[in-house]
Amino acid sequence: MGKKLLGIIGSYRKRGNSEIAAKAIAREMGGEWDLSLVRLAKLSVKPCKGCYACLIPDQACNIKDDVEWLFEEIASADAVIMAAPNYVMGPVGMVKMLSDRVLQAARFHEQFAHIPTAVILTMGLEKYNGIAQTGLCMQTASLGLNVMCAHSFVCTHPGEIALTGDFEKRIAAIAGLLATGGGEKAAGPGQCPRCLSDLFRPHPDGGLECAVCKSLATQNGTDLEFYAFDPEFTKEGQMKHMEWLLGKKEEYNRLKDRLREIREKYKDGEWERPDAPV
């Protein structure tokens, strides 16, 4: 048995650009790697209920779908590719549905943290990138995976990704990064070195703040020089956040009678829904 490369494909298209990117990377990584593919659109991924049940030790999520199976598949991988299209200035919604189950993934975080992961976004026009690349990075990393690089490819038609001028060079770079694992993230120009975000906002003290992990940078021409990193978004900080969430579960048990009284005051309202299918 070789090493396992898991390709999570966010596109419904068979042999579409996301799938081709994953297969091209696998071929470049060589014979010691075995590629397994999962098509998200074929899985049952239900909305998180926000019940916090999965935070309780030894208690599993009570939603019956394919998410726990997928997390087990990820845990068995030696490297992961998350490849998905950008439809409307953001990654396809199925990936967001998966990342909303982040609390369920918490018990896998120690395993996931050591799995090198590449994010691949495909889109028709660069000007419609919007939050797509950063969103896909954030949603993938929120599950606890070690996102090492993020690449966007401008391609519309199925298979067109292979016609982009730097396709082979970029695929080789991604394959090399995943095959070696570990090491520093391959942040591109204008990307945060910690979370690979390309979205920044003005900071009150001057300079720029990463919109995702709150890293601080000064701008020197087109270059960003980072000088501070918020401890909340380290691995240690995220584990403390999980402890905080568990504390909120316990807090709810103390407040639930009072909160029930408040909710009862707002039980009015007419809900609309389509007629049940015949």
C-alpha cells in the first residue's frame, strides 16, 4: 500500500476542472501515492443544528449523514486536495456546508493538523474571484487541516484548466509541496503567510489587518511586511476556543429556563413553505 492522497471534489461535473487538477497533481506525485476521490455533491451533508452535542466527550454528532464518514476518510489520508469551483464570487456552497460542521471535526484536529493540504479554486473570470480563494482556504482550514498552498485557475469549460499557460508548472509545485509535507506554507504575493488569505482591511493603528486571522502588516509598494500574529488563531488558540465553546454549552444549561421564557414571547409568526409533493 502506498501513501493515500485524498481529493475532495466540490464540483458536480464529471472530469471537470477540479477533478482534473486533483488527478494531475496525483500523477505528478508519483507511484508511491494512491489517489482516492470523493465528490461532495454525491454525499449527504446536512446543516449543523448548533446543538453543541458533539463537543461533549464521548458523544457523537446526532445528525445522520455522510460527514462523519468523510472525516474518517480525511483522517486516513497522508495528504489532501480540496478542489472546488467559484460560482458567485465565493466557493461552491457545499464546501461551506461541510465547514459548518467544524465542531464535529474538533476531535480530529490533532490528526488533521499534520495532513498537508492544497486548496484549488477554479473560476471563469479573475475579476469575479471576490472572496472565493480566501473563503475556500478558510473553510478548509477551519476543519483543522494544514493548508499549505492555495491556487486559483481561470478556466470555464470542462478540461480547460489544462490549457492555462502555467498549468504544468503550478501542478508540479503543488505536488512537490504535498509530497514532502511539513515545512512552511507557500504563500503567494499578497497572501497572509499564516492563513493564506488575500483579503485585508485598514487597521486603526495603521497598516493592514488580515480579514481572517487578524495578522498585521505594513504595505511597501506591492509587498506586505507582516509584523504581528493574533494568538487566537494558533493551534493552541483554537483549542482554547473549543474549550470556550464547551463552557458555553455548560452556561446554556444554567440559563435555559430563563432563555425559554424569552423565546416563548416570540413564538408568534406565520411560516410559509411549499406544498408537500404529491
